[in-house]
Amino acid sequence: MSKIPDALTIDTPNGLPNFDLAGLGGASLESMAEAGTRIIECHRVLRKGGLNIVGEVLREQGTFFEFDHYPKDDVFDEETHSQYYYHAHRPEAGEHGHFHLFIRQPGMPDGISPIAYAGEEEWPTGDQALTHLVAVAMDAYGFPIGLFATNRWVTAEAWYSAGDIIAMLDRFRIDHAFPSWPVNIWLSNLLILFRPQAEWLLRRRDEVISLWEKEHPSIDVFEDRSLAIAAYLPINVETQIKAVLAAMDD
């Protein structure tokens, strides 16, 4: 049986995909640069108060327990139908915890539906249907260190194709101040700054799911607990901003 390729073992010199930001349009680069400016500003104002992104989400939440959602009952924008929560359960991955970002069905573009599914698990439907966009891994200092895409069972979502989710990325926006205005601005802009990486992760996720299904035809791939993370990329905000500015100069 052939080995399913890991999310990072692909044909590039350093094992990671190369993102040709210079090939993006000027409008995309300007949006990414502006998003980078807003992200840095969020870090600046929090740092002045001795705060950070993770600390803001956990503030006044009581004892921190693995797997619990923070803040409790998640963060939801009723206008955009964007949702996120923070939790922790992967210390072996070198992270403090991670954010899971979602869009619920009413916030999706018209005409988009989950894929056909013949398994036994019930997927959320109607207005309760939601899809996972990406997860953001965080270090103990409150800085992002990675993005990753998960299997369906991890987030109990309805499964949409990568192409459909990519069409939803622009719609993620938390436009209110709970639990923290800087955190919500930061998360909303992180998807813009790292848009090429998010698109790659979603496409890679679908490739890994398809390969896994072929290798394990007797198992419902979407419920296979041995496949949790389908794609992962390390990220660095400062490095990405420098790459965007260099691409704009080119």
C-alpha cells in the first residue's frame, strides 16, 4: 500500500509550496498589504497594554481546560454569519492552542451546497450548515505560527468542496467588539493577508481526503479518526508582509 503524502511532503526544494505573490493582481496585493498593516496595529495596541491575542480571548473565562471552547458559546457575527472559537489540545505540535474559523450557511454565496454524502453520520443542514475555513495555530506568546485544514469529523461540519470554500473566504468578518475588538480585526484580516496559503490548504485538503479514501475504501473517510489534519503550513506575519511589499515593488 502506498503512503499517503503528508501535507508538507510535496515537490519543492524545502518541502513547502512556493507562493508567487508577484503573480497576483495589484488589487490583491494592496488588500494583503492593508491587512498586514491592520494586523501589526492590533499587535501594537495590545502589546502597549501588556496583552496579546490569545490572552484577550481567554480573559475572564475562568480556568482554562483542554478542548473547551473560548470564549464559551463561541464568537458569532449575526450579520456575516462568521464564527470562531479558540481551544487547545495539541501541545505536542508546539502550539498553545488554535482558532477554528467558520462560515454558516446563511452567509454563503447562493447556489453552494455540501457535497453528496452516502455515509451514516448526520451532517448539519439548512441554516445550521456550516463549513470550516481554516484553523490558526498560536504560540504561547499569542502569535500565529501555522494554518491548517481539518477532516470533517474534527469540527462536525457539512463538507463543501475546496473551490466553494475559497469563494467564501472573503465573507469571513467579525464586525463587533466581543470578546475583543483587536482580536476580531486581527482574525478577519489574517485570512486576507494569508489568502494564497488558505487557498492552497483547502485544495491540498481535498487532495489528501481523496487519496485517503482510495487507500481505505472500507472506511468513511470523513469519520476516520486516524485522519484529523489534512494540510498544514507554518506562517509568519512579518515574513508575509515583507513578501507582499516586495511583490508590489516588482
